Amino acid sequence: MNVRLLYFARLREVFATGQETPELPPGIQTLADLLDWLRQRGGVWAEELAAGRAYRVAINQDLIEQDAVLHENDEIALFPPVTGG
């Protein structure tokens, strides 16, 4: 399955990329699976996406939960929570 990953703000800086279009390995079906796969990269990936770290995820511009099922060509955005005033 192919997806488009977008990284914003702090995540774009620490991952040193704003986007990528990986072909996911077989077996990755949910957002939780994808996040586990990204954590396996180690280093800043494991640190920034660790349990308890503050970040949000949207699929096709809709905020979702980690049990969301992924589909071919989904756009998945990861970003830290933002505040405004």
C-alpha cells in the first residue's frame, strides 16, 4: 500500500523532511501499525512518536484515532498540537 506522509512544525524539523511517499510493508493496516513501523526507524522517530508524546494525526484532513484503517493513497499528516490566541 502506498500512502503520503506529511510532517509539520517540530516533527518536520526533527525528521529532516516535510513529506515522504513510502510503500508500506504488508501487514500495516491501521494507523497504530503505521506508527509502530515509523518508531522502528529508531532515533528521533522512536523518541518523537513514543507513547505519551504530544502529536496529532489526520488522515485525508480528518483528525482520527489510532485504530483507523488505512487505504491506498491516503494522505496522513502528523503534527504537534497547536494553540492560538
